[in-house]
Amino acid sequence: MVKKLYDINIFEGEKDTIQDFRNECKKLMDLKHDNLIKVLGASSPVKTVLWEFCTGTTLKDYVKINEVYPRTMVINVVRSLGKALGHLHHKGIIHGSVKSSNVFIMPDNTTKLTDYGFMDWKDGVVDFIDPQYMAPELFNGESYREKIDVYSFGMLLYELAAGEQPFSYVPEDEISHIVTSLNKRPELPQATPVLYKKITHLCWATDPEQRPSFHSINDQLTKPEEVLFPATIQFPIQSRTKQPP
């Protein structure tokens, strides 16, 4: 079934632009990965992309609804996302909007990622990405590449550990100053496992060159589960932040 329509900024009448868009669609339609929601088709005149229908729950809602969630679920999510993003980067595709509302937990507990690609047609990349997940170079108006996805992945690791979105209850218009001028990141719970914390902090590096590739990240994520997530750890690791009155 086709349910999701995704508006893309295309200038009608420019044949080269429309053809490039169609080529991008074909490239994405050819992707095959268990952790990616499929692109089924597109229509350039009406500027839409059609995605595989998804019956799962977004990771954003899952974390919000569940007071606690299984360690095995966290293991599955982070490994699955690492593989999916690694596959996209291997194919030369930047996701561009990695966030918990674009991650789905399916009824069979499979993790799937959606809304990837089409970076050249998104109407203002900075406006398209939620500031909670946005890499410093985007705030600074610098050129971007695949390492913006690595930074955002680090924010998802935080969200799973803390049980809340990054920079919760911080006004969105202040996040840019916190991330760029103050060079601060959310504080991981004190009991966060050492390797999990190390991976997260590497993903958050200000210099994109200092962030690991997903090949390197996935090598770390394949280490024994008890190294990544000791059995004594319960998620979220800390009590959730209380919403201010």
C-alpha cells in the first residue's frame, strides 16, 4: 500500500532538474535493505515521493509512551540503524533528517528508517532538520556531507539512554547557540555504559572529520552485548526530566 506523500521542492519546466530527480528516485527505489522503508515511486509534476506503508510505532512515540523499555530493544534499534545508515552512505546517499520520528518499530520488532535521500530537493536543508538533531556545521551554514547523519545518530543514542529528546525543554531558537557558540551537548546519564558513551561522544564531535564512519561505528556495535549494554542496565537509564510548569 502507498500512504505517505512527501513534498519535494522541484522547479517545474526545468527538464534537467526533473530528470535528476527521477534518477534519484530510481537510485532509491533500487535500494534493498531490511531496515529501510522502501521508496515505491514518485511523481515529478506533483512533486511527491511514495513510500511503503508502515504500520509500526515511531521511536519518538515508543520512548515517550513506555516508562521503561527492554535492553534487547535498544540493542536491536542501534544496531539496525547503524546498518541502515551505513548502507545508505555506502551507496553515496545522505539521509539528512535522522531523528526519532523517522525511525519505526514494526509489529515484529524490526527497526526501519524512512525519509532518506533527496537532499538536493529539500526546501532549505536547515529548515528541514529538527534543531535537536542538527550538526554544528549546518547551524553555521557550512557545506555538509554524510557526517551530519553520524551526529544525528549520536542524538538518537542519547534519546534512548535518557528517555527524552535532546535538549528537552530548551527553546528551539537557543539550541544553535548552545551547540555552536558554547559547544555543548546533552549530558548523558551518569550510569551510561562506557562504550555506549564513547560512541555517542565521538558522533558529537564538532569537526565532522573527527566523527567516525558507520563502518567504524558498526564494528563497535557488533561487540558482545554485555560490553555495550551490561545486563544490569535498564532503559531509560535516568529518570525522565520533569516538564516545567
